[in-house]
Amino acid sequence: MAEYLTTREVAKYLRINEKKVYALVSGGRLPAARVSGKWLFEKKLIDSWVEKKTLYPTVGLFGALLDDVMVIQGSDDYLFSKVAARFQDQENFPVASAKVGSLAGLSAVGAGKAHLCGCHVENRQVEKLAGDRWGCYLVNLLQRSQGLIFDRKLHPEIGDLGDVAVKKLRFAQRQKLSGTYRLVERLFKESGINIEDLDPVGPFSSHTELALAVRSGQADAGVGIRVAAELFGLDFIELAQEPFKLAVPVHYASHPRVAKFLDFTTRELKAASEKGVGGYGFEDLGKMEAVGNLKTKEI
């Protein structure tokens, strides 16, 4: 037989005052029944309500935010951003994103300030940042083409990356904690050019911002993804193919909200692969890799 509590009894049971009980009921936040002008509370439902409000070490205080909002920091990608926006619209659930770069996003995950991180740096770099403090799963989402973005009508002399330095052109840069900055640094180093010797413009927080800077004449060239060049009618010379992954901290990997987002993202990208999207490949879509200390229980 069900056990019911009065307002006074439930206040004592929850160790709060009666005014707080009434406030919770009037706000529709506490399960209650109105009988003959009095509020009654089924004890089983009250226990269930408390259980749902309980914070477990596996998610911590920041993990509790997943009931209200999902925070994604890290690298910028045009297609992934579109998918996240569709998830927000279709699920009516807010997704807050910050295009701070791969390394800054991974640091945010490690500091417990982000639920997920989009990144395109080497696994060993993720391992280095994680150390023994935390671990995550890297979910492969796509491969994308990165290359020189420029206007050939204005700069017909550009044939490769070295021409940017030789011709002393204004070079649009990404922020230093981005994966693209690291990629460009490596590519210039392989060409015997110090990235610090360029005539820099920026930094820019996204590929589209960089392409817009080239289109508007603020910069002569820069490195970004193919789709950014196509959006602004610019020319593109491919320099590298790279994987774009989603870092999922072990704490949140089994959370229903995260699981739903991963399933949605995988389905959306699979549909995109069937249609074909310029500058993208999806051969490893959904493949997962474990990185860092997966035995950690709290960030």
C-alpha cells in the first residue's frame, strides 16, 4: 500500500521548511497530489525525486549540467557545427560551443569545463595532455582536406605553401592553440620556413572567419578546410588530409544525453557521406580509440 506524507512531514523528511515545499510544488518541481484542499506526497515518488537529483562522482557538478545544456569546446569544423545545430533544434536541447582550438578544448575537458571536445591533433598529444589525470574515448567522425585558401585572380603566382613566404604575402593565421596552427607550423617547418617569419594577420577563430579575411582583402592567403574556400568562392590547394575526432571523457561516455548526441551525429554524418560532401571523407566514421587513464572516476 502506498505511503503518503503531509506537507509538514515531507518538509521534515527532506529537511527543508514548509515554504520551500510549497514553492517546489507550485513550480511543478516536486510530485504531489491535491486531495480535499490538502497536498499529499507519495513517499516512493519523493524518494525517486531525490534520487534523480543526486550527484554521483562519475559526473560531478559539471556533469549535472548535462540535464540542462551540453558544452562542447575545441576545434572548429563547418560540417560538425551544422550537425550540432540540428541536434539542438530537433531535440530542443541547448548545445553551447566555443571554437577555442583543439588544445584549448582538450584542456577544458581536463579541467572539467567541457563535456566534449572536437579535435584534430595526434593521439599522443591527447595522451600528453591527459597524463594520468583523466581519460577519454576519441570517436572518429570524418576526414577533411586542409589547404591553401587564396584568390588566384589576385595572386596567380601562388603554387604552393612556400610561395606565401617567398612573395612575403599577408598570411591569415589561426589561434596558436588550434590544431590548424600546429598543422601549418609543421608544414612550414617541412618546407624549411619558420612560421614566425611570415607577415601574419589575425588570429582567426574559425575556418570561415579566415576565408572571409582572404575574400575581403584583409589577408592574401591562409590555411583552412576546403568547404570554407568554396563558401567564399576562393581557390584551394590541398596540403593535407586529417581526421576530425570527438573527445568524450570517460565520465560522460555512458550518459544518456551524450549517447543520444553521438548516435545523432553518427546518423547525420552517415547521411552526409551518402550524399557526398566536398572536402570530406567518412571512412572511419564511428571508430573509437581509448586514450589516457580510463580508470579515473572524477574530473
